[in-house]
Amino acid sequence: MRTVLLLVLSNVFMTFAWYRHLKTEHNAPLWIAILVSWGIAFFEYCLAVPANRIGYGRFTLPQLKVMQEVITLAVFAVFAVVWFKAKLNLNHLWAALCLVGAVFFTFRN
């Protein structure tokens, strides 16, 4: 559970690092957006590296990667709706179900 929690928190930081500037600093010079995003991403690494170290061995490397990708997209969906007021539609649900399939096939024996 620690691995999942750390991956969720790291993805919150990374999502903000990658996309926050599109709304908050779109008029700022690109180098400022890069530096601020890089500063935020530092905290993502402080959480992602321990998450992977804790999880490796309990999970296989492909399982860790698929978990991380599903968490990334779930965090991004919440971010897009809350921060950018994006509208999700039925196609997003179908895509999420495909991800559930990826998790199933990655974790099955």
C-alpha cells in the first residue's frame, strides 16, 4: 500500500509540474515555466524513487510500470476536471476500461 500511496502523491506533483503552467504561467517566458516545473518535479522524484524501491520485489517491474501509468491517468483525469474544468465523456470511460484490462493481464499469474 505504501508503494501505491507514494506513486499517487508523486503523480500529483508530476501532473502539476507538467501541466499547471498552461493555465497559470502561459504569459511568462518559457524558461520560467521550465524552472518552476523542474522545482515541482523534484518533489515527484523524492516520492517516486522510494515508491519504486519499496515496491520492487513485491511487484515485478512491468507491474510497477502499469500501476504507475494507471495512477498517472487517474490523477490526470481528476486534475483536468478540477484545474481546467475539462469534461470527461464516454470515450474516456472506455479508455479507462482498457487500462483495467492492462492491469488485469499484467497482474494475473
